Amino acid sequence: MKTLLCGMLVGVIGSEGIYGQPNALADKHVAAARVAAGSDYAALFDRLCAVPAATPPPGAATPAPARPAVPDRSQWYAEPARVFDNLYFVGTREHSAWAVVTSGGIIIIDPLYAYAVEDEVVGGLRKVGLDPAAIKYVLVSHGHGDHSGGAGYLQDKFKARVILAAADWELLERTTRDTAKPRRDMIATDGQQLTLGDTTLTLYLTPGHTAGTISTLIPVRDGERRHVAAIWGGTAFNFRHTPEAFQTYVTSAQRFATIAADAGADVLLSNHVIFDGSGVKLPALAKRGASDPHPYVMGNASIQRYLVVAAECAKAGAARQLSR
């Protein structure tokens, strides 16, 4: 028997809890995640709580997706959209990039793969009547190529400042398979306020998905209404599967849930379209009538449920590891 004393992951796990075999504690956390997910966060639940198909060796890393060959534009291109008065979607069919428009210029969050940045971010801004030369900052939530690849282009073309956490600057520098990466520039710190013109974003270091993942609060406007958007900066468990790594993820998810609650955040955003429901919400937004509710304004309780799913699935992952 193994006793787990790790934050909220307290329990006793039998030696039978190997992948694909019964594990009562893992099942308990999966059940809690399923309840929290409901129907609106089913994709998040399916991705994070799935039991691995095969038993990897102890401590093995789940490989990150390989950088793909450049797909045909018809497979990834998506039209830009104004989501709030000061926030635009400029992403692809799979990956979200966000443009925060301020009185002092534009902040881009997660500028996609290098092959998509010119069409989606630069071209997208022009399509909605904005000047990409106004890009002042590029905030990269974490150092994977599907979110960081376009940063170097914006850095070179528009002299934009690029922001990552120190650990993920190091991750980019160690990555040899993806040459499309920015030069080291600004280093994000926990609780940092990034102010441009009339808008201040607050950045939080939430290690888990990567060692330097950044989650962000953004003030957004919908006419006279004011809202706070929360972006959970990294989602999948493509890190080395150890109990400690899962606990780091759990701690960050629980901490960011508290931060989002204290800030009154009521809008959830992701850097993957599937996780925040943008594939459904963007078309609904395009059809929104003057008196219709905003499809992205879900309330703080919804954000809490999202982060409960993330934390409980990570707890299940830790339980599976500790039973091996």
C-alpha cells in the first residue's frame, strides 16, 4: 500500500491501481471532474481525465506534439472576430490568439504557429480595421510552438516586445526542432501588471503545463458593461508524469481559481478553441441581438468549475502514478 500525502491528494491507494486497472482514488477524482465539467466543459474533461491507453515506464514524459508540416491554409484559417469592445479573436480553427486593444496600442496573446501569424494575426487585425503596426507587446502563455511560433515574426516586423516567464524562455532556447522562436526579451513575474494605455493585464505564473506557464486576467468591455476575462495559460498534461508534476499543476489551478474569484472574473478564455467553447461561441456572437446575453460571459462559478475539472483530472493522474 502507498500513502499519498500531497496537498489535497490525501488517501490510500492499493497496489492494483495500474493504468487500465481499478484505482479507487483516481476514480473519485475523475467522478468529481465529470460533475464539474457538465456539458459545457466536456472537451476539457475528455482530454485531461482520459486514462492513458498504454502503461509508460515510471517517470516517462508524455511527448509534446511534434511541430507539423505546414498544412494547407484551408485546413486552419479562421475569420477574425470582435469578441468584446477591446478584445478580438485572431486565431485559427484550433488555436486561439487574442488581441487586446488599448488607447496606447495592441497586446497580442499567443501568436500561433509561425505559418499562421501573418494571415491570422496581422491580416486579421487589418480585416477588423486595426493597424498591426500598433502591436506593442506579445504575451506568450507558454513556450510551445503552437503559441510562441509567431512571436519572432511580430518582434521583427513591428518591434513588439515579447514576454515569457524565465523558465519558458529557457524552454524555447532548449528546443531545437522549432526554429521559429523569438529572441529573449521581457521576463514575466508573478503578479506583474502589464499596462498599455488605458488597460492593465495582470500576469500570474501558474506552472504545470510547462514550468513557466502564464495565466492572465484581462479587463474587457461590452458597451457599458465591464467584465474580467481569465485565461488559463496551459491545459494538457504533456509533462513528465510524476506525482510532483501533477501536484504542481493542481496547486496552480487551485491558486488561479482563487485569483479569478477574488477578481470577479466572469469570462473564460483559452488558447485552444475546443476548451473554452469558442467554436460555438464565436458563431453565436455573430448572431447576437442587441438584447441577447454575451455568449462568453459565463459567470465566476463557471470559471471555478473549469479549474476544478483541471485540478481533479490532475489529481487522478497523480493517483495513477502513485499506485504504480
